[in-house]
Amino acid sequence: MAIFRYPRPAPSDITPKDVYLSRREMLGAGALSLTAMLAGTASAEALKTHPGPYSGGLTPTPEEFVTGYNNFYEFGMEKDDPVSHSSDFHPLPWTLEISGMVKKPQRLDVGALLKSADIEERIYRMRCVEAWSMIIPWDGIPLAKLLQAAEPESGAKYVAFESIVRPSEMPGQSSAFSGISWPYVEGLRLDEAMNPLTLLAVGIYGESLPNQNGAPIRLVVPWKYGFKGIKSIQRIRVMDKQPPTTWNRLAPNEYGFYANVNPQVDHPRWSQASERVIGSKTLFGTKRQPTLMFNGYGEQVAGLYRGMNLHDNF
Amino acid sequence: MTISRSAAPAFVRRHWSIVLYPLGLLPAVWLVWEGQNGNLGADPVNVFERSLGLWAFRFLLVCLALAPLQRVVSFNLVRFRRLTGLLAFFYAVLHLAAYVVLDLQFDVGIFWRDLTHRTFIILGMAALTLLLPLALTSNRFSMKRLKRGWKRLHRLVYGAAILAGIHFFLSFKTLNGTSALYLSLLALVLLARAPMIWISFRRKGAGRL
């Protein structure tokens, strides 16, 4: 029995595959404006996804908010910049490289991964460091599966992630303002990366990721603040040292390496004790709810941090 | 001295405040309307709250810009100082109300922690606090009662503007175009007023306030 429901696209809404595949030719033919419109709809590909674990009892946020309200500074600093400035981004073809301290370095064809029957749906809470939250039905593959295939060496302790740099397709990367040095980088401890909750997402709502949500492949770590979920990942490197992370580099007193959701540890500018729930249609209907320790995933991850001072390691 | 006289109907000329105060409230009315109709996006409270703060800052900038601009235009601009100043105060109060009522939903615990721990919020609160005596004494009666003290008291507006500017800047996660624009405007206005500020603070008995 399905305990959740969200609008799946009708078959008639799905762009025929030949139209999708021919969009480059049409570009060549000079049908520029028409193609730009089609490319926007054609980029969503239905996935062979099946329900995975840890999704119980959550109702996804309406899709329009999940795909229209994003922090993705590569495309701009406002929440609606990613959706409006990412149409020039071409996520495919894409190769994801897994290297570093591994016995079997991998080069994964993400286009092929999108067709995989291993993709599972995980409905997770998403808590942004800015004190708002959503519930997102991701489709992806546990990161542990891919890391196991690469066989990390015995001295490996951390995993570093690196996003793509394409200023010609990502206007935010050529903006002088953000102060971020590209590529966006993130990192996890190896045991965090191997946790069964940690997901490499290739889709949301049963379809391939829209550009603004981190196409074609992104990280999802539901017990951490959203900025840990690095988007459009090109390289994953297994290391023995803690890798630098973008927001920590920018403001070390505001954003830690761990960035675990923790209602007791406030951000210098926001209380983290509670959060605005995204999804209300009206101003006066907006809800606020208490933030849960580890975003409600304590059962799965509290053990990773036993004995650690979470105020110092924020 | 004749531009306004010929451009505006007699009623507006005589009772401009009756027309302009409601006009100044339009952005707030419009924001509520848009918010209730689902047009403020995924996080309407955040947009509402930030927009109100930005309007407060805009009116404060206009208020400070009137006197320097007076030197280059021929009609009476300075008479709008009370209007724009009061609107700035009004929007700042709405901004705070939106934060406490719609955002925090009366969570007094968080509000108190914010007021005592978060620089960004302390600065915003301080700016609003400085505007309060200015709003309360923005009438002819107070002007007469306070005499020269009134001018001295109203120098607090510089403090409020600078605190509000820093508060605004800190409300963003990184450097960005919007904060850069408004901080440049603030710098410009203060620079244009520099001679006035200099004279006003050097005046006899200006040691305090």
C-alpha cells in the first residue's frame, strides 16, 4: 500500500524519446527558440525506480517548490536563479570518476546509470542551514554501493567530492559577487559516506534530476544541512585527510565540516531550533516546526558521532 | 519654485500628506495580497519579511537624500522628510512584526536568544530602537518643546542608517549585488550629507547625543 502520493506525469506528458534525442539536431537546424522550450521539458527522463527503505510516513513537498526554490550558486544567488538560469546546462554525457585511495578506480557513465534498475526511491527530510525544510522523494543509488565497487584502501578515512566548472553554462561561476572559488567541493568521513542513508541521487519524483536540482548526479546526506548535498558531481576521491569544503572555507565560524542538523547548535545568524516548512501556498498559512536532532535520522547515524562534542564539531 | 504648483492639482498640493501616506503603504498592502495569493514563492514568509526590511531601508535612504537633493532642485523636497522617515519606521516595525509573528510564530525562547546572541539581529533591533524616539518626536509639538535639542536628537538617524546597513549586509550569506547596491547608495547619501553632518556635530553643545 502506498503511504504517500505525488503526481506522476501522465504518459502523454513525457516527451517522446526521438524528440528528446533529436534536440541537438534541431538546435543545428536553427530552431533556437522552439528548441530551448523543448529542451526544458525534454530533459526529464522517467526512471525505473522502486521504493527503498527509510522513507516511512513522509509526504513530499509539492514538486513545483522542490524544483523552483534552490540554492545552487553556480547558477546565481537567488532561490529562483537556478531554475531560470540553468537551461543552457547540458548534463549528459557525464562521467563520474571515483579515484584516490581505492583499489579499483571507476569511471561511471551516468547516462547508463540513469537506465539502471538499481535506482531506488528515498523520501527524505531536507533541512537547509537557512532554517527551512522540505521533504523530497529522491531516486538514486546508495553511495556505499559505488564505493564498495571501488574498494577503498585500508588507510582511507575521508571522501572528497568535486562539482563541475563550466562558466559558459553556469552564469553564477563567472559572477564576481559570491566570493566562492569554484569548483564547489564537499566531503564526508568514509563511515558517513558508507552509511546506508547516504545517496547519490540521479532523480526526483521518479524522473531524472532537473538541472537546478544538481543534474545529472548529486549527493544526498539527509541528516546534514542541505549545503553538504553537492550537486553535479564530477569527481569523488577517497583520501586519508579531511578534505576542504566550500562553505567552511568561506566562513569557518558559520559552517563546519560535519554540518549535522542539530537544533542545539545555532548558526551565528539563525537559531536552528526550529524551521519553516516549505509548501504552504499562503503567507499566513506558513508552518514552523521543531527541528529534529540529526534531522530525525538519529537511529541510523547517532552512533557515528558517539563521544564527539557536537558543539565543537558543528 | 513653480514646478510642483503647475504639476499637481490644488487638492494634492494642499493635502499632499493625505495622498502620500496611503501611497507609501501600498508596498505593504501589495506584499500581503501577493503572499495570500501564493505569489511570493516557496518561502513566502521569508520574502515578506525581507521585502518589508528593504522598504524600510529604502525610505530611510530617501529621507536622508532629500536635504542634499534640495540643493539641486527648485521645489520643496525637505518637507517630505517626516513622511519618508515615518514610513521607514513603520516598515521597520512591520519587518520586526513579520519576524516575530509569521516567522518565529511567537516563539519567545528563540526571539530572546536571537536578541542576546545574534549580532545581525542585535544590530537590526538597535537600528529600530534608534528610530523610535525620532518617530515619537516627529511632530510640531515636540519640535517646539525640544527646541535645539530636537535637531540633536534627530542626529540619531545616522546611527540608525549605519546599523541598518550592516544588519542588511549581514542578512546575506555572501557578498551580492543587492547588498552592494544598497550599501553604495547609503555611502553616497552619507557622503552627500558630509558637510551637513560636519557642521551639525561641531555646533556648540553638541558633545552629547
